[in-house]
Amino acid sequence: MAYQRYGINQEFVQRIKLKMKNPVVKERVKMVLADITKQDLQDRNRVRKLTIQTAKVLDEKLTEHQLGQLIQFILDQKIDPNNTFHLIKLWGMFR
């Protein structure tokens, strides 16, 4: 898995996926991520803020090390939330 190359462990990903199955939590996460742009997802400070907000919604306590791993993973993916191909690629990574 691509995320494992960044030191993000599979148990963490599975726990997040399970939490995201809760419709209330999923809607809260969608609210945090509403209206983000490709530029937002290439700005380290903005990604840090979004990651912290999302972790709070998911009731996840992140260490600085974990936060750094997640931020670098997100930045390196060069995600364009308006590009369907990018979203499908991400979905495939975490199915």
C-alpha cells in the first residue's frame, strides 16, 4: 500500500475506515473538507489544519510524528478534488 511507505500503519487506516462508515461522522468529515481546492491540498499549513480538524472529528489523537507522515502523504499525492481520476485512485488505495 502506498500509505505504508510513509509509515502510516494499516491498523490506523482500518480504524479510520470503520469510523467513516458511521453516517454522522462521514458528514462531519465532509463538512471539514467541503470546498477544498488543489491549491489547499498543496499548502502544508492548510493540510496540517485540515488533518487536525479531521482527526478531531474522528476522535483520533495524532502524535506530531503521525501528523507529519499524514501531511507528507497528502502533499505527495498532488490530489485535485475536482479530478475524478484522482478521487478514484485514492478510493482504490483505501478500499
